[in-house]
Amino acid sequence: MTLTAPPAAPGPVPEPEGSLVAAVAQAGSILAAALNGVRFGHLDDSEAVAVLAALEGLGRKVDGARLRATTDIGVRAETDLGSGSLAYRNGCRNRVEFISQLASISGREAKRRLKLGETTVERTPMGLPVPARYPVIADGLGSGELGIESAEIIATTLTALHGTVMQDDLDHVERALVASATGAITPETAGLPGAGIRFAPDLLRAQALEWQGRLDPDGTAPSDDATEAKSTLTFGLLRNGLYPLRADVTPELRGIMDTLFDTHLLARSRTPRFEPTEPAEPTDGSGSALDGLTLDDPNGDGERFSAD
């Protein structure tokens, strides 16, 4: 059985009144009125299937809008903006904490949206639009045809292939997987088994792994200059007397940094010192040259040791 959403209701769609906030509130009121008092168990099979398909379609549109809104708030609440960020002005440590409180979601969910939004949502960090890295995914999310879970699977697959395959191949995989996730028939899927059928995330994940294995069967070559790991080290703005540090370092650089830190700490540490309390050479011709010397606190515990 093929499940499809019911056709749109006939007649013109009423124009929302006032601001965007008012339009969202109006849409929520319409949805609440439509569902108020509905007993889903009293629906016949065909109507129950149609209602679920319609609600899922609406949910995908809302999810896409929430993703774009969360990504925008994340840009405004960047810690690097210092006291000008939304997070700072609202008493939050970072954008994840601010979004969690604002949207009443977990930090894990906030991070999930922000990570997906980095590659699938157009951003305007400095007032200038920055196109989404994966525009086909972005279009699917914006139209409500592509769900968040499917978008995550596709974006993860493309990111894993990024830098290991040609850009044309990467674009081909993006179009093919989005078409499979939305049930669209495109030049990439025409004539293939299952073309025109919307793949559930589990089936889509298997297809994505097949694409990944076909295009990059051996994984990333360690000696590949395009994908070789490179260290990054950046300082944020001074805050509370401290500079936040963001870094990703290779094992080689970590070894160098460990050596530098150890050398610096060793130079600043207190080393044992011998201090004479009496003449070093005995006056009667007997005894050792070390007699009468004390070791000044070698363990840092406040004790002095005598060589007598």
C-alpha cells in the first residue's frame, strides 16, 4: 500500500494578518481548532491514514522552519560577538544554553539543530548571505518535503565524502539521496527500482552507506593532501580576564605543545638548594665537606633536612 498525503483543501488560502509572529500564532490557532476534540480511534482506516500523512507533512514544514530559526539565533548568540551576542545579553554562557532556555529543549537537541543548520541553512553572520553548503537539502527542508532525520543522514554522508570525491559526484549523491527521501523522480533516480517511493530513514541510511562505499571504498587516504588533518588554533575575545581557546591539533602538534608546557612548568618549579649553616670545610681536619649543610625543603612540605 502506498501512503500519500490528501490533496490540499479547495479554495484560496487566507492571507496571514500582521507580523510573522501573528501569522504563526494564527496558524497554531487554526490547527488547534481543527484537532480539538478529535478522537482518532473513531476515524475509519482511510481517514486515519490520510490524517497522519497530513500531520507529518505539516510537521516537516514546521521542523524546517524551526531549523532555520534556530540556526539564525545561533549566529546571533555566538560567543565571539562578546557583549553584543544574544547569549551574553540574556545572561547565558553560550548559544546552546540560550537556545535551550528559549525553546525549552535539551542542550543535545540544540546542538543537533545547530550542527545540521551549519551545512543546510543559508546564514547571514555579517549581514551578507552565506549559501548553504548543501542547497538541495536546504530546498527540501524549506519546502517541507524532506524530514529532519533524513536530512541528517544525507548531510552526514556528504560530509564524510567531502574532500575525497569530485564535487560533481558529491552533487550527484546529494540530488539522488534527497530524491529518494522525498519520493521525487529525478534524472538520478529515473528507471531505478523504487523510483518515486519515499524512503524511510532506515532504508535511506542503507542507501547512503551504499553510495559512500561505492565512491570511497578504501576510505580517506592518510597521505591525501586534500583531506590530511590540519591543526587549527584560535583565540576568542577577552572575557573575565581570560581568552577562550578553540583548537583542533594533530598528534604531532600535541607532542610539541606538551614539551613546551613541560619545559615552562619545569623552569618555574622550585628546585632543591644547599645552604651552608656553618663553614663548609672542617677546622679540625675531620669530617666531611657536606657536614653542616641542610637541604632546603626539597619536597615542598616545609621540612628542612640536615646532612649532619
